[in-house]
Amino acid sequence: MPGALEREEGSWAWAVLLASLLSQGLTLGFPTCTGIFFTELQRDFQASNSETSWFPSIQTAVLHAGGPLCSILVGRFGCRSTVMLGGVLACLGMVTSAFSRTLSQLYVTAGFITGLGMCFSFQPSITVLGFYFTRRRALANALASVGVSLGITLWPLLSGYLLENLGWRGTFFIFGGVLLHCCVCGAILRPVAPTVAHETKENPPPPPKRPAPGCLATCGQTIQRHLAFDILRHNPSYRVYTLGVMWMIMGFPLPHIFLVPYAIRHGVKEQRAALLISIIGFSNIFLRPVAGLVAGRRNLANHRKYLFILAVLFNGLTNLVCVVSADFRVLVGYCLVYSVSMSGIGALLFQVLMDLVPMDRFSSALGLFTILESISILISPPLAGLLLDVTNDFHYVFYMSSFFLISAALFMGGSFCALQRKEGQSRPAESGASVDAAAERSLTLEGTNSAEKQLNPETIGHNSWIGTQKRTAHARRAQRSSPHPFRPRWAGFVRLPLDVGTRLFIAVIPSDYTLGFQFVSRSDTYLRRTPLRSPTPSPS
């Protein structure tokens, strides 16, 4: 996907949006239903909470960690082929997992293979929106994320029904056929023609002077290109956002995994417990587009990251509701309130990332972003399961979730404010440097036979006043019409000899500006001036 469509946001772009919506519902919405099978798998394999938690952990981590490999496949084969390959892998993993006899086999099939397939189907469906939408990109991302809400709504309902009638093995077998529909979504993603300049046979490009790089160098360049480590090093906003999301992910997925077992332990029936996840997904169907419309407003473009931080903070505070009571009505209220913050996080997560990095590097930045957050996804559920095994109390799981979410919000908020303050302090210095450069250009000229700049003899005299009253009046008129406050026409200069190696230049400038004094060395080839105070507007 090297370029954007010539007719942006046309009719086919909305078909691509629909395919992206369905693909995200089939893939990113799927891991939320794994908590429904938690108790059944734990009973069937006689495993602990920590051991059972590795299954959804591996699946979700691979779904995100496959980003760099997915970026390579997208660059080589395009979004369409990559999404269809992902559908085949996801189907294969779920079908073979139905025949697993140990948890380790389940880790490989339903965890690794299915997670990798869902990654190949999910990430290109996000990347392709950036090439089909520009003006309505925020709205497109929000509408596509509705697919996740649909998945969160329908997957638990389907899982509960199939689990009751077919067991978890038959359910996983059926899920393989459902995930195969990712191939249909991939077929809709029409490839975008690359904008490559045509080379003529009369003027072929010259052969490279340097020898071709070796295998290791090529691998290093490929990793550098698809993992965007240069953006991580040189873009502080991207670095803060990535680290903050990594810390946030340590607590964000825990309610999706442990809410259903928590409700079942406190006497809620399995069907009603599965309904809790569906309530979260159904609420997000309506809340995510609203969040996307609000975030897409032009007057909020510079504040999207702060809206995301508020959503993360609110999400962390909401998780404390589960500690108060495990009554079904309280949990329903928790799910409704939780949906508000979750919709903000889902609608803004990738939109903020698009705001922080150039669009032509978004695929690489997304690959590194997802592989780093997959580390948190891999660690978080087993760590919470271990905490549950030690304490035998679900309350500590929700305490853990709130801690990571609230601390991540505080870290990102403080860091972005510090970066914004630092950026504001650096702007006056850059403005002053540009003013000095403009003054130098007006007072110097290029030598005809040399690259060195020389003082302009028409502007600066050697030992006398230069200019006339006519030139002074012209300078005043030009300064008043100049759009930039620091672009006056200099009327003339006088140079007085002082100590050896030092000269004093007194600038005679229009009356709107104060006199500027500066010492310069005899060896300097530039004349510099520094305004002593801000200018005051002159009367018309």
C-alpha cells in the first residue's frame, strides 16, 4: 500500500470500511470470549488459574506481536493476500485445537497459530483505512472499531450457546469455520496502485557505486524499516505513548478474562455471566461512533491524546466497582459504565498513533507498537492468575487492573504536558534564530567566485553613514507592510573603531524599533543584530 487512492473516500472506500469492520469483529473481538471457557478448560485439564491464563495470553500476545511480520507481508503481497492468509491460519488453529489433549497443545494451536492468523487479518484492516480515508479518517477508524464491539457482543452469546450444547471442543471446531470468513473480508480490499515514476530506457539509472549489502546487513535494514526503531529514538511523543500503552495493557485486558469466572464463583449462572461481556460489547456499538465523532472534531485534533488519557484514567477507576459487590445488578451497572471508558480507548488508540507518526511510516510504527504491547499482554493474565492462586480472591485482580491503568494515565499525562512545555520554550529560540538569519540575508551577498558570504557594500559603508533619507522612508514603508514583525528595512549603519579585534555597530533602524547594539569580532563575515525589546506598532 505505497500510496493513497486518486479518488479518496469514494464508494469503494466504504466497502473497504465494511470489510475492515467485519475483520476486526472476527479477530480483535474474539479474545474477549475466552473467559467463558476459563472454568471449563480449568476443569477439563485439571490446571491452575495461572496455567489456564496462558491460553488467552498467548493468543492475544501473538495477535499483537505478529505486527512486524505482518508489515513485511503487507509490503510484499499487499493487504488483500495477507488478510486472506490470516483467515486460513486462524481457521486451521481453531480446528486443530479441538483435538488437543494437553494445555501445551492448546497453547500452540488455539494460542499461537490462531493468534498469528488473527494478526494477519486484523492489522492490515487498520492500515488500509489510512490509504482510503484522509479527511474522514477519525470517523472511519471509529466506525471500523464498531466491529470490535459487534464481536464482543456476539462472540460471548455464540460461545455460551455452543458451549452448553457442544462442549468446548465442538465450539472451537465451529469457531474455525467462522474465522474462515476473514478470507471474504480480505477479498474486498482492492489493492492500491503504487505511484512509482516511470523510468525511460534512454536514461537508465546509473549502477550503484557501493557493493550490494550482505545478508546480515539486509536483515538489519529490513528490521529497521519494519520496526521503526528510528521513530522510537527520535520521536519523544511516540516513545511516551508506546511506553504508556504498554503499562496500561498490563491492566486493561484483565476484566475481559476474569469477569465471567468472578461472577460464576459468586453464584451467577454461566449464561448470565456470559451476558456481562455482551453488555459491554453492545454498549460500545453506540458509544464508539460517538467517541469517534467527538475525537474527529478539528478543534480537538491537538487534544486527542489527552482525551485518551482521560478514558484510561476513568477505566481504571471504574474497575474498583467490582470490589464493592458481586451482585449481578451491580455487575451490569459496572459493565455499562466500563463501556464508556472502553469506547474512548478503542476509538482513540490507533487514531492517536496516527497523529504522532507520519502516515507513510504508520505501518512500521504500528508493528513496533503492537509487538511492544504484546509483551504486556503476554505477562499480564498469567501474573493475575498467579495472584489469584496465591490469594484465592478476585478482588486483588481488579485492584491490579486499576493500579496499572491509573498509573499509566498519570505517566502519559505528565509526560505529554512536559513535552508540550518544552516545545513551547524552544519555539522562541527558533524564532530568534530565524530573525537573525533574515537579517544576515538582508545585509550580506554571495560572492561570485566563492561560496563565502561577504558584507554588502551597498548596504554597509566602510567608515561613514550609508543611505539617504529617501531610502530610510522606503524602509519604513516596507516594514509596515511586512507580515512578520521582525522584518524591517535597515536604513544605515555607522562603524566606529574600538579595541583591537572588536568593532561596535550602531544600527539606525525605523522608529518602530529600538536601537540594536551588538559586538562582533573583526574576523566575522556576518553582521548580526539582536532586538533589545519587542516592537511596538507604529501609527498608520
